[in-house]
Amino acid sequence: MHSIFYYSNELARYDFGPDHPFKPERAEKTLNLCYRYGVLDREYMTLKKPPSLAQEKLLLAHSQDYLDVLRRVGKGEIFQEMLKYGIGSEDNPPLPGIYEWSRKCAGATWEGMEKILNQDADIVFNPLGGYHHACRSRAEGFCYINDLVIAIKEAVDRKARITYVDIDAHHGNAVQEEFSSENRVQFISVHESGKHIYPYSGFVEEAGEGSGEGFTVNIPLPPKTDDEIYLEVFSRVVVPLIKGFEPDILVAELGADSLVSDPLTDLMLTNNSYTQIVRELKGLCGKILATGGGGYDIYRTARCWTLAWAILNGVEPVDEFAGLVGGMMFGPEMEVSSLYDRPYMTKGPEKDKIRQEVDKTIEFLIKLHHL
């Protein structure tokens, strides 16, 4: 077994601005926790610096005119035309260095896929990746370069069958759009319903088209969905779908913004269900390319990603500093004295209403996909 963790101080310290919710420093906090809990010290693990992705690989996901605009913005230019490419919005500000930063974040995901395809790695994690909203000619949802589309296209070109699983609270719209007609890519997104949050898509009826019909699976969930209901959806729909498809490689967007404390979303998960999902995925495919994604409570996100890395590698986190450092480094640890969250459950009529809605979704998907 060989695992790769991609990381760079330069990328993790890139600043979207004090008022922007996206904080790349989550990756640095994750790395620190991985060291603190002894889950990044095995001989089969490599810490690797992200490479800058070649121009021709960027074209797998984006148009030349968009890339030209993004390059100009990265050099510090501000111009009217950038607005039609989604740059200059509140979500996607025109940041100096954004082109090179995005190229390196995408470079890690692409190289990680190459390593898996070449049998040089079994598990790859890029906490600085997972930009599932970046469209062919438009920046969206804090995403400028779609590293996931690039990596999956590389794999498909090499005749690999790919399952893409997205557990971010936001629908993976741009990845779906790119592969909706493709039967070599199974797209599965479990997210808060587009009736309530951006990108206002990912409804259960969206199931692919042409030769890709039935290979796109969307599982929209109502606000306040908790661990119990989320795990039921996963076991009844996601697990049998992946088993039936038998992917060569599983690509997992492990956004951590479905958690109860996330400021941008309304799902109510704890990392107890999050980690159970990662365990399930690990059991379904031996080759996994995992990325970060959403996660705007940066401390909880770092805990999630530390646990995900540990589970993907089959190692148990142990805090050797317990009692000495306590929770000083990571505030939320003080609540629970561990990486794991306290259980949380939605109750009463609200839970009953959620269950009714989710049961309808499950029944629809079971019938649609003959599960």
C-alpha cells in the first residue's frame, strides 16, 4: 500500500480576504492535527508538494478564453470582461495570484490520479482540492479551476471506470454537467436540497442523459437532516449503486460543510456519520482519490479531514499530547476531548417531516435504479 497526502504552506496560506468564508488554512490545521495524532508517520505515506498543472490539462475542463481571463486576473488586472466569466462576484473575487494558486491545487488532484492509474498509489488525499462548482467558462461558488473534472477525464481517457461520490452539502453541479452523458462515470451527489441553497440544482429527477442516463444520481436532503437519516440514505442507495457499478477508482469529494456547526448550510451531521461514510467508501473500492471541498467551520473541517485520512489508511489517531496541550490548538476539541463529535439528533415533528420527505426520495431512487 502507498498513500500520498498533498500539501503546501504557500497554498494553505493563500488569502481570499477577511470577509470571505473560504479559508485554505483548513489544510494547514488538518496537517497539524494529522501529525499531532500520529496518522501521517507510516513508511507507506508520502507528503508531497502540489505541482503546477500544465496548460493542456487545464483545457480538459475549461475553455481557452476563460483561462486567458483567469490568467490576466491572476496578474492583477481588473477589467469589465471578467464579470461575464463569473470573476468579480462576492463569491469569486479577482485575486492576485489566483491563476497559479488554482493550477497548483488542480495539479495535486491530477497528479494523484496519475499515481493511482500508474499503480504508484492506492490512496491519495488533496485537502486543497475539490472545486466542484467551476464551470467550463465560468468561476462559481469559490471555485475557479475544476480539478475533479480534469482528474476524472484523465482516468476515463485511460479506460478506467470511475465512481464520483460528493458528500459536500452543496450539489456538485459542474462535475455533473461535464459527465451527464457518460456511462463510464457514475456520479453520486448527496447534498442539501437545491430548493434551499446554492447552486439550486441536483434534484432527484436529474439522472443523466443519452448514454449516461441512469449514471447520474442526486440525493437532495431537507434542512436539519441528521446522522441517522443521512446514513440510512447512504446504506440503502449509495452503497448498492457503487457495488453494482464496480469502479476501478473512486473519486470522493469530502466537503465537510454538512456538519451541524457550518455557517453556510443547514444539515445537522456530526463527524460520527461523516467517518462512517468514509469507512463505507474505503470498503467499496481499494483505489481512492479524495479531495477537500466545502467546510466553513475550519476547526471541525480539520478534524473531519484528519479522521478521513486516518480511516482511508486504516490507522487509529492517538493524541500523544493529551493532558499537556489539551484543546488549545483546536478550540472545538475542548468540547469533546477527542477528534470525534458528540452525537446530535433532530427530534419531534421536525424529524418526522424530514423522514417522510427522505423516504419518498429513497423510494424514487430505488425504483429508478432497480435497487
